[in-house]
Amino acid sequence: MARVDAFLKLGLAQGCSDIHLAVGLPPMLRLHGDLMPIKFRALGDTELEGYVDEILSDTQKARFHTKQDIDFSYVSTDGGRFRVNVFHKATGVGATFRTIPTAIPSLDSLGVPPILKSFCDLQQGMVLVTGSTGTGKSTTLAAMIDYINTNTTSNIISLEDPIEFVHSSKRCQIIQRELGTHIPSFAEGVRAALREDPDVILVGELRDGDTISMAMTAAETGHLVLGTLHTTSAVKSVDRIIDALPADQREQTKSFLAHSLQAVVTQNLIKTPDNRGRRAVLEVLVMNRAIAKLIMTEQTHQIPAQLQTGKNAGMQLMDQALLDAISAKLVDPDDAYIYATDRKKFERFVTDTAILPSGEAVG
């Protein structure tokens, strides 16, 4: 048994989302968004490097010892599954282990808006699931893939870095390919997928212009493309794609978004009122003629107004979703306040006045 498994077992037992190991500090656990140390000594450089070496393949060791970061999935002795990043820093090595549930959650169990199921029924176009690191994008996408797997007969090709949730084919054929193991890049993975008779292509991250360009081609040629961006709103997601492509392709990119982007889902994880868990709260954009026109005329700053008035079409702003979740007592109002855009609207719900701006009083 690898020595690191003892820390991972403790993290799983506590229900933690992440386990952090770094030289000069005791192991740290992230529980419901908060980071806390394990009662253990500070880890030494040689000690931690030994822990890491025990779980790396020879190829990974060779890369890591040339000062490269390594991303991979790891299954502990107890069967726990983790997404791992090992890295070098000023004082030595470090590692972060993100827990991956063994059971794939359903969209219903995540409590996401029902319209996400309709996105899974689309035959072509692009659907983006966005948010900062650690907001549950991979979990939402896994639930969407599972919904497609349960309700359609499709060929699904999933390109990931690394493979997280492991899908078993139900009604669909699911092919999961890992960056660095099965494909050299996401762009090459999409290019290869187009020769493999796909119905659905999941792109783990639209991280560069080449990947975005290939994903756009796939979405325009009769495939449903699911992808992620590290953006924190629908508007920023649209702007990121436009800005990622060369200037001479700007008009073409805007045309693609207006005609082939189907939806943008942006999510945050907000603490529950009892502080024993976190719940996904989503901003949802559903493409329509008005939003398409705003994209074509480069008036994306007006998109939030469309989300605010598009409730009947399943749209909602993040602030709207947060306020609804507070009213339904699904989230902690103090945590919701932190993630709000227009915080003035949330001040009257805040219970910890220390988080309010200096001199402000609760309304």
C-alpha cells in the first residue's frame, strides 16, 4: 500500500473534496470549501517526494523529475478514485488529490435546473459548462453524459485530462480518452474523434485556440459538443471564445456562436445552511435570436438583461439563482453573498455582518 493512501483514506472518511500535501506543512483537507490541517507533523521534502514516487509510473517519474507538473488519475488501495496534480514549488514538491465519487450522480440528485436535460437531447451544436476551478463542472458533465447514456443510443467520445468518472456503457457506446495517455492534445483528440463516427464529443477543456476551432468544426458538422471553460459568467464565456481565435477569424467566430452555441451553464458551489455540504447554483444562457444579435453586433454586455427576462425559456442570472436558493433555504446566505455580483441585493440576508463592507448595516 502506498503511504499516501493513509491520508487519502482519512480524507474520504471525512467527506473531503481535496487532500493537499506540501513541504513544510501538515497534510490539509478541504471540507465543504474550507481548508483545515490534519493533526500530523509538517512534511519534509524527501519524505513527500517519496510518497509521490510510490504512485507515479516510470514515464511520469521521468517527466516529474524534469520539473514538469503531472496530472493523472489514481485509485487507492481502498478503491477511492482521485484526480491528482503533482508539482514543484519554492520549498519542494506538492500534490493535490481531488476526490472522484465512485457513483455517477444523476442530474436530479444534483438539483440542477431541469432544462439541462433538454441540452442533453440536442442533436448538434455546442453546450458549455463553465466556472472557476473546483465548482463541480466535471460532476455536472458526468451527470449529463450519464443522462445521454441512459436515454439515447449514441456514440459518445469523452476527451479528459485526466479521466475522472468512469462510465459504463448503458444504451450508448462511451469511449473515454485521456490527454497524454491516449491523445497528445485536446485539438488532436477532437480531430481524431471526427473520424470515429461520434454523436457526442465531450472536450475536457477548451484551453486554446486550436481546441476551440476544432470543437467549433465538430459542432457545425452535426455533432453535439460539450465543453468546459474556466470562466465565471455567460458573457465572459462568449467573450473568451471570441478573443481566443485570431482577429481575422472574429466574424466567423461570432457567426458560429450565434448559430451553433446552444447554451452556457456557469456554476458555483455554495455552502448549505448547515455548513455540512455544498450545492451547485447555476447561471443559464439559452441561445435565442436576441442573444445571437447581441453577439453579432458585439454588444455582449447586454446579455445579462436577456438572461434576467428569459426565465420562461429556462434562463437565469447567477444573482437570480442565488436569491432563489436563499429563499428556498438551500444555501447559506453569507456564502451566497460572497459569490453575488450585485451584493447590495444580498446584504439584508447576511447574518455575519463582519463580511459586509466597513460601515454597512444589514437592511
